[in-house]
Amino acid sequence: MALLSKRKGAAAKEGRAQPSPRPAPNRLASEKIDYYARREAGVLNFDLIRLDQIEMDPTNPRTEGIDASSLLEVIPKFLVIDPNDRSYDAEAVAKFDKAMGECVDRIIAAAGDREGELTGLFERLIPLRDNIRLIGVKQPIEIRHTGTKNHYRIVYGHRRYLASILAGERSIPARLVREDAPQKIVQASENLLQESLSLDQRLSAIAHALDEFKLSLDTPAKTLSALTGYNRVQVGFYLTVLRQGTPALRAAIRGGQVDNLRQAAAIAKLPTDEQAAAIEQGEVPTPQPKTPVKKTTRGRRRTAIATPKIKKPKVVQGLLARLDMPEAKADIDWDDIEAVHEIWNRVLERLIKQMEK
């Protein structure tokens, strides 16, 4: 060390440039590390779990009422493997699919009023089944212990679970979460974005999420929106129906008589003695937009006209096409708001200059 110091001193005396200190490596701030640790706590324990050790959540609205045990009984009778494998037996797979299809038909036939809904669910699972046979399940499902040894319940990933059964898989990649980790909020976040769910199922997802966090129906929409990641206005409509909707309205929603969220919220805002009559007579009120109040402005008078905000870039393309502008055929990504904004401004500037001459 002394020799190294002497060399550094000699170099300085000779006027040699000293190497600049290395910049400190970018490190994640301690509070960020703590945040990610808390967010991922208990969800990084990945494993390959046998399908027959997992059960679906009976309260999940997407798969409520489906008993997968009969489907699981079909799997041990066949060996279904990757179609790309040289030992793939197409005849055996065809027999497996037939036996599984017959089992699915029995489940659908016993579904009563939900027959059409379950038919659609299983039909949408076929492409996912075929994909799993080719490449497996790439995104693990999330499960938790049920209290029984080697037995688990799905938190989310019900479609991947069912499709894996239909594909003839024996196991599925899963990550195990703490027993006290939120479950219904996760399901609500996933379910509310599924277009295939009925209004009644979406309302159930919201109600379950509130129960899990011990939140009342008076919870602000902003709070529930932050928990689920779902649009605050839409969450407000759901809460309105849950708070103010009568049993008659919920029955109409369950039966499909009322299937539009905005209309359901509008009915829920009626006095309780008028809701049943509105449903029965089919006089479902359509919410009217509020009449804007003209504001009196002070200060300098307006000297220019601003164009309204356009939130959907493809609206601009439609306007340009109607105006027969050559820019409507521009070779750009019409979903790229920056590129569309640039073209729109260019067209406006040209038109303004032409008109102001």
C-alpha cells in the first residue's frame, strides 16, 4: 500500500492526469426495495403443482358452479403430449378429446339458466387448450393453501387451470401466496376487465372485494378504484347499484332483463317504490348529460379559437378522410397519438393560412 501511495504521488508531481473517479452504480432507493419486497412478499414461491391438488374458488363469478373433479377423472385414462413430439399419438388424443367433450357437455347440461354462459366459456378455452399443448403454461397461476395438506385453492388463473385440464396436462406451474394475502381484490381486478362476464357477475366481484377488505358500501369509488385498478366512474356505477338497488332490480339484473350498467345505476337512483315499475314497464331511464353552465369570465377577452381535444387518434383520420385531405392516407401508425397530432396540426395550419389570405 505504501508503494502504491508513492507511485500516485510521483505521478502527480510529473503532472500526469489522474483517472477520474468511477460514477457510483445506480442503486434502487431503499424505499423502492422495501416497496417491491412488500408487494411481492409471499408470491415468489414457484412450483409445479398437480392439477388434482387444486380446486377452483367457488365464489369466483367466472367459473362459479363448475365442478372440475369429473374433468380430472378423464386425464389418467390417456396420455396427451406435445403434438411436436415424435411419439405423439393423434388417435389417442382424439379419443381423449371426445371423452373430455362428453364430460363438458354433461356439466353444461346441468347448468340450468347458465347453459349458454358455460357453453361460451368452454368454447373460448379451446384455443388456450391448443396453445398449452404446444408450449405449456408460461404464466403461472396463483394459489393458496386451503388448510388441508397438499391441497390448494386458486386465487387467479381459473381459465389456465381449466384449459390445462382440457389439454390433458397432469400439473401446472403455480406460485403460492400467503393465506392472508388479498384474494378478492385480485379477482375483481382481473374479472372486471373480462367482457364475457354478466353485469350480475361483475357486481358480485365488487361485493366480494368489499367484504374481503371489510369495506362498507359507503366506501368512496376513488378508494375502490385504487384497489382494483378499474375506472373510477364505472366503480361508482357499481356501488350505486349495490347501495340503492332494490331486490327487484337485482333480480332483473340476474335474469338479464337489465344488463347495462349505466341503466342499472339510473334505476337504482329512483325511489324504491318506482324501481320495480320502471323495470316491469321497460321504462329504463337513460342518464342525460348535465347541461353545461355558461361561465362568465373576467380579464382579457378571448382572441383565438382553440380546437377541442381529440382523445382517439383514429377520429382524426376519419375527419381528414371526410375533408378529402391527402394526409388521411399517410403511412403512419394511426394509433400513435404523437404522429397523428403532428399531421393534424400541419393540416390545420395549412387550412388557416389558405382561409386568412
